[in-house]
Amino acid sequence: MERTAKTVLGRDNSIQYVVVDEKQAAAYVNLSVKTLQARRAAHKTPAFLKIGRSIRYRMADLDAFLAAHRVDPEARA
């Protein structure tokens, strides 16, 4: 996936976040944009940023979302 991720500074100017738009986020997690929109409306993960009318996703949040949905076939409940 060609990604034009942007790095933005946090409030204290020391934390940097790599962010992508919703189309890039959808491609990264292999979901449709509509699915991400529905998850946002239902207050489900992944977490997102709303800057004005723009929606952005931190790559760290997308990675956490994928990790939370990982299924280990070796694990037994």
C-alpha cells in the first residue's frame, strides 16, 4: 500500500504521531471505508482523530486494532 502518512506533533510537541486518512486506514486494516464509518458511528475501535471535519487514524491505533483481533490457533481456551 502506498502510504502518504503524515507525522504530527502532540500537544507537548515531543510526541509524534503517524496518521493516515480513512481510505488509507481502511486499506491498511483490510476493511471498507463504509465499515470504518459504521464502526465510528457505533463507537467501536479503532480509535480515530477528528480534526475539523477530517477523520484521521493513528497508525499505532490501527496496529493495536489488528493485534486485538489476532487469533492464535495454538491457544486453547
